[in-house]
Amino acid sequence: MEEEASGPGPGGASPGAGARADRRRRLLQVLSRRGTIRAWYAGLLAFFVVLILAPTLYVLWYVISGWGLIQDLVLPNPTLVGAIGPALWLSFGVALTVAGIDLVAGLPLAWLLVRKDFRGKDWVNTIIDSPLAVTTAGLGLSVVLFWGIPWAASGSSIVPPPGALGLTSDAFLILMFLHLTTTFPYMVRSLAAILEEIEIEYENAARAAGASRLTAVRTITLPMFRSGMATGLILVIAKALSDTGGAFAALGLIGACGSGGPSTDVCNGTGLINYWKNLSADPLRPEFTPALALVSALMIALSLVLLVVLKYVAQRLHFPLRRVWPGVEGRLSRGSVPTLRNLAAIGFLVGFILVPSFFFLLYGVVGTPAAGLDWRGFWGAVGVSFLVGGLATAVDLAAGIPMAILITRGRVRWLGRLLDALVNVPYIVPSAALGISLGLFWKAQRTLVPSDLVLVIMAHIAFTFPFVVRNVVGALEQLDPALEETARTLGAKPIQTFRRVVFPSVRPAILAGAIMAFTRSVGETGATVSVSTETVTIPVLIVNLIRSGSFYEASIAQVALLAVSFAAILGLRMVVQRRRRRG
């Protein structure tokens, strides 16, 4: 009798399984209630305001509350005021130029990665992301070494590795080459994530009707691609505007931005902030603290306006032209033209992204060891970096995906538009200014932060959170809401709709956002140093080696970091691909 009682019930289901199914149904009903969903979104908004927005914008409160200091110390000073305009012009000019180049060069590469199957695709995908694992100061050094050590370097101790081109020491071009290395992976990732969601059947239908491949892509696919382009452009511009360590290192090497060279007054916005930040440590020069806060506030305001306008234009721009040129587009769609296009995309990746990013690693071959690398300290720093990056990315995913749903599917439209703009703020803020703002905010509530490591993790969550949100928002905007409405009509609860309809469609965008967030965290220097002087991450260790002139040790440490990061990203990508094939 006892065996019968414990055996399968009617229909072959055990009583235990029935009880578990009943508990799941009750839990699903509780989680699907309107009150529960509202409470969840209220908590999400509180998280965003308290942990992301308020610490990031604390510097704005400083400007508002300290406007009297700015009027007394900054505005009457023609040297300070005269440096702000050219610095902002250089920052925004370079960012817009880089965004245009990234879009033109990144679209063919994203198309190749999504629409073509070839051996080693996972490796190529991971190689594209690998420059993001190079520290920003290392990228600044590497780009200047490759494209041209300035005239002042002839009398310095810096000797570039063999193969340096020595083409230019112009600040605009050097910053453009630098930001290409840091932004191009973001553009390719964003475009590829959206392209994976666009069904190729639409193109096939157009080609079956007699259209060439180029005509089908131009008239069918690209109009569905606006959201992905907007996401990529926003990420690129925001990254170019916020980079501090790489820009300051590159400008210093070419004799600009307070380095004592011939163009010492030439700074971009982030370089000027970092330069004035160093000068603000002098108690006899109190004008520099309010001055750098004013520059940060102006960059935040102008960047927000630019990105909101860009988002608005990208969503409402009608392109391409409806006119079709069958002869010309047919010839461009066959023969050697597609092959040449793919080769040009790969050539751009190698020549403008990979080689300049890793050029300084040649010091590991031609350099001379100084004191040797402390491997115990190196692996300890790697562990701290991966711990911080992993926890930050996990929090980003847990809060970023619901935030993206609230932005794109929320019933309160004005709230969604407001959050869509505000979520861009953390990576618009220059990383040095972000670190200062976060440090001031959390140190004012020091009793709530148990350690410097927790403070660093909070800082990394703040500036990596937008990468997840932006990518998932772009994917959700591309997803037809009718699919979700159909699932709900058939009786699916909101959670079931997300798990079975939405999540499979936006999974590539989630992966892209997670990789961007993780690599951005692992490679960040400025915010970490500004927040804590005790926590040594691997970028901080490498920057210290570069500043001490230990280029050989820095290159060896960077190679080891790249190997570990490459293995981690490749493993994550393979796991996701394997689960996708099984699913």
C-alpha cells in the first residue's frame, strides 16, 4: 500500500511532481499580478536612481551648489574659459568622425559575421572584442607608437618598436586613430546583434522576385536596421566622449595637453579634465576644481542633447531611396565585388584596429627586461579584475534587461523616453570625472560601503550598466510586439512570454551587452583609481608599469591578460552557441 501511495498517480505523474507543478502555478500567478510587476519596476527605478544616476550626476550638484565659486574663480579667468571651447570642439568633432567611419567600416564586417558561415567564426568574433581588453593607457601608448612618435620623442627615452609608421602627431588624427580602436568593436557588436534578429527570408523573397542582392539589402533589410545603427552610433559616440586614460596618454606623448610640448594647450574635453584634476591637488590653485566640474557638466549636457537628437533622427529617418538601379546594383552584387568588400572589411579590422591596438606588445620581443614581472601580484590583480567585472556584469544583466523592457514596452511612454535618455549618462561622463563623482557620493555615505572593493564594484556597475540596456533596447525595438501580444492572447503570463518569446529573440543582444560590459570593466583605469587607491586591478598594475617605463613588463602583463580574457570570452560565446543549437 505504501508503494502504491508513493508511486505514480493518474496519468503517470507522481504526487510530488503534481505538488511542484501546483507551487509553480501559484508562484507564476503571484509574479504576474499587476501589483507585483509595479513593485518590481518601482524597485528597478529606485536601483537606477540611487545606484546609477545619483552617483554619476553628483558632479552636477557640485556645479549648481558651487556656482558662486565658478563665478568668482573660473569665469573671470580668460585662460580657463579660453581652453574650454576648443577642448569641447575637439572632443565632439573626433567622436562624430569616428562614429561615421565605424558605421561605414563596421556594417560590412557585421554582415560577414552574421550572414556567412566559415571556419573559425567564433575566433574572429572574439578577436574583434580583444582590443577592449587592452588598458586605455596601453592603447594610447600603442596608437602613438604605431602611427607616429612626435618630433619631441627624438630626444626622449621612448624608442618605438620596429614597424612604426611615424605618419602624424596631429592631435585630431591621433585621437581619431585611438578612438577607432576602442569604439569599432562596439559598433560591430551592436550591428551584428540586431542583424541576427532580421529574418533573411525577406531578402530571399525580394531576390526571388528578381532583385539583386544589393537591391534587396538596401530596400528591405536596411530600413529594418535603423534601431541597430542608432544603438551602435550612441555607443561609439559615448565611448569616444568618455575615454580619459587613453586620450590623456596619447596627447601627452605628442606634446599636447599640459605635457610641456609645442602644443601643450591642445586638449580634448577628457584630457582637459584629467589635466586640471592633477592641478587641482595644489591647495594654492583652488580654481581648477570648479573648472573641471564645469567642463564635466558641459560635456554631460551637450552629449545628452546630441544623443537624444541622434536617437530621434535615426528612428524617423526614411532611407534608403526607393529608386532602384538594376544594372549597377546587379554588377555590384556578383563577381569579385563582394569578395573585395569582405577583404576591405577584414583589412580595416587588421590595419586600423588590431595592429595599432597591440603594437606596443612588440616590446615583449624587442624590449629589455628591467626587474621582471611579479607574477603573484599579476594573478592577484587579474583575480580582482575578473571578480569586479563578473559581479558588475551580473548585476547589469539582472537589472538591465528589465530596464530595457520598461523603456520599450512600458505603458508610460514619457517615462520610457526619459529613461532611454538618462541611461546614456554614465558612459557619457568622462571616466576620471565619473570616478570623482562616484567617490564623492559614496564617501559621503561611507558607513554604507563596507570596503574599497565594494566601492569599486559599485563604480563599475555605474559605467557598465548602459551597455546591457542599450543593446537590449535596440533588440526589443526591432522585435515585433505582435508576437508578445499573440502569446498573451493565448494565455501566457508576462514571465512566460519573456522566457519563451522575447528572450530567445534578444539573446544575441544580451550576449553582446554582457561582453561589452565585462571587457569595459576589465579594461577600466581612470574610474578605479579615482574611487580607490587601495584596490589594484590589472589595468592599474599595467598603467603603473607603463608610467615607470617598464614597457617590457607591461607588454608581458598585457599579453597574459589578453590570453585570459580571450579564453573567457571565447568560452562564453561557445557555451551560448552550443545552447542555441540545442534549443
